[in-house]
Amino acid sequence: MVANTLTIRDNRTGREVEFPIESGTEGPSVVDIARFHKEFGLFTLDPGFRSTASCQSKITFIDGDAGILLYRGYPIEQLAEKSNFPEVCYLLLEGELPNQEQYTRFVRTVTNHTMLHEQILNFFKGYRRDAHPMAIMVGVVGALSAFYHDSLDVHNPRHREISAFRLISKIPTIAAASYKYSIGQPFVYPDNSKGYVENFLYMLFSVPCAKFTISPVLVRALEQILILHADHEQNASTSTVRLAGSSQANPFAAASAGISALWGPAHGGANEAVLAMLHEIGSVERVGEYLKRAKDPKDTFRLMGFGHRVYKNYDPRARILKQAAHEVLAELGRGDDPLFRLALELERIAQEDDYFVTRKLYPNVDFYSGIIQSAIGIPINMFTVIFAVARMVGWVSQWKEMIEYGEGIGRPRQLYVGPARRDYRPVAERL
Ligand code: ACO
């Protein structure tokens, strides 16, 4: 037997085949089973990808047991404390932190592409005013491919670069416009004298009739939220972007698919669900009642913002945001905010409860992010949109990596359990 292989024996035939074990820089090794079907005539079955690595990647590493998250090797805590969102975008896209000249050029390019083609603003007006901003985002981001035809050749590195800039630069403008439209206020054009995050807040909250000001503490808190959400390896939305992009669909279409996948409450929609849950619980006295429901296997209620497919320890992003929530609420003179107190108490009680302890259910990134966003003045239905703004750079980086590796189209197989072959009968002959 060769070291670094795994031997699989088919007990029906006694045939044994060795498969190579490949090791990465960090984390568990993988068995390369690409030849598995050829060798055994069998597929592997792993719904939900619980044991399956779908690709190789150099971008993000998570150790869910230890609660570690690295972007290109850099710990998330260091980036959240010392870096800023454009620099993190550069890191994710290019693989290294920029030097001063690279940083200046990158920021200038991102800043110069914040405006939307004017026709795109007409596009928003086709939606009902009460449309969910995520519904608008799915449509408008996909529609970018109808406006920027000049950068759609996915095999051309320059086209890929231009599309990447367009998506990262324009996503805050689209997000803000979807919000402005839903509340009946005029669209606000970007102000390129402002930084990425401040400009986003400006487009969200300013109105033509009043001077816009915002506390740097709030800008920094949103910047941290964007940094912490920028990438998270092969999560559902990123895998969706890779799969859609693997057909050589253009990056705007692939990004729109990612936004759709992000929308659900088991993924990016959870921060919206956390606030709804906190409002529903209402007071510390009712925490016990809701924890009881969360533990009841017959009840579909789950503690939103708790648990994670990968983290079986405290999500490092949640720890940073818990601290940021303290800072934002103190800045606003709301240190005793009842919702925040409720969240802290919920976490405390859950962390002492055997059900949550044994299942390793800890607060995830969504648990405190909604409280911060609410305090900033961002409405609940925009939370997932903010997540999409942050994750755009992750999607784009992963899409570029997938194309550059030349992975080919992603095409999972299945275990078919439907009816066996049968013949069509005219309706009159059917029982
Ligand atoms: N509340 C109560 N029980 C839970 C929760 C929860 N939030 N999460 C998991 N459990 C329980 C399950 O019922 C299961 O119990 P059992 O072993 O008795 O059957 C056990 O913990 C394991 O749960 P799984 O569903 O196997 O965990 P999985 O990895 O599939 O799910 C998920 C992860 C979807 C995130 C889940 O924890 C959940 O639904 N959490 C709430 C929604 C949420 O916060 N999503 C945000 C995820 S982070 C992000 O997308 C940015």
C-alpha cells in the first residue's frame, strides 16, 4: 500500500483500488475520487456536501472546530481591526495585500466606476414599490450583462478584471437605489470624494434637502461588517456562483445567481430572521419559552443566528461584531438597548444549556450584525442586501479563480429513486 492513499474495497467483488490523498496548506486532507466512477462504476452520494470538497481554492480558510477564519492566510481579527474594506477586496482578488501604489490605483479604479448606466435607473422603476430589495438586486445585477457587453468574454483576463471592478464598484449603488426606490425617495448618485463605505451610507441615507453627516464610529462598524462578510469559502451562494459561472455564463449572471442563493433564511437571510425573532421574543422573561421551542424536535422553530454548518465553536466574526455592537450603541447613547440586552441574555442562557453545548451551537455572524445595522438605521429588509454588497468581492474572487483554474462545467450526479421505465398511456386508459 502506498502512503497518502486511501484504499476502497468493493465487498461485492473484492476489487480494491487506491485513491490519492491530497493535502492542502491547512485543514483536513481530501481523497481525490475523480476516478471513482471509472474504477467501480459507482457514484458517491453526499447530499448537502457534508464530506465533499467541491474545488481547490487559495482564497479563504475556515477551521470550524477552532473558530478560525483566514483570508489569503490573514486572520479575520487582524483584518477587521487594522484593514479597510477596499484593501480586503484587493487581498481577496489578487492574493496579496497591496503596496501603497497598488492600493491607490485600486481605490481610484473602484471609485471611478460607482455610477450606473442611466438606463439602469429606469429598470428599477419597473418594480412595485413594495418589492423586497433582494428581489430588485437579483434582477438588476443580472441585468448588468445587458449594459456592459464589452467585458463579457470570460476567457479574456482583461474582461474578467473589468467585470470584477464593475461589480464591486456598482453593487453599493445598486443596493442603495433598491432601498431608495422602496421608500419612494430619489436615487442618490455616488459622491466619489467619499470612501467606499461612507459613500454607500451616503447613497442610502442622504436626501437632496438636507446636509448628510454620519459618525465615523458607524462608518467603521459597517466597514467591519463588510470585511467580515467578504468571503467564506464554499458556502451555498459562492458554490452557486462557481456552478453558474462554470457554464461560462457571464459574471453578472453568475453574481445574480449568488444573490438568489444568499437570500434564504438558512444563509444570508438569517440576520433578518434574528431581528424578527428578537422582536417576537420581546423580553428577557420569555427567553426560556423560546429556548424550549428551539429544543423541541417537533417544533420547526430554530434559534436564528445560532449554529453553523462549519463552525462548531464560536464564530470569530460574531465575537468581533458583539464588540462592535457595544461601540455603536455607546456612540448613539443607547448602551442599554433592550434588543441588545435581550440578545446578550439569550446567548448567555443558551451557552449554559446542555442542548446547545452538546450540539456545539454558538452565535454565528448573523446574531449581532442585525443589531448593529438596525442601530445605524438600516431597515431589516436591507440586511441581506448589505451581506450581498460585502460578499460580491468573494463571489467575484472565487469566480475568477474557478475560470483561471480551468475547472470545466460543474455537473453533479444523482441517485435516481423515481419510477423505473414505463410506457405512456392515453388519458382515457389511466385509472
Ligand atoms: N436552533 C436549534 N437547534 C439547532 C439550531 C438552531 N439554530 N441549529 C442546529 N440545531 C440542531 C439541529 O436541530 C440538530 O439537532 P439534532 O442533532 O437533535 O437533530 C443539530 O443541532 C445539528 O443541526 P444541523 O441542522 O445538522 O446543522 P447544519 O449544519 O445542517 O445547519 C444551520 C446549520 C442551517 C446554519 C443551522 O444551524 C440553522 O438553521 N441555524 C439557524 C439559521 C442561521 O442562523 N443561519 C445562518 C448561518 S450563517 C450564514 O449563512 C452567514
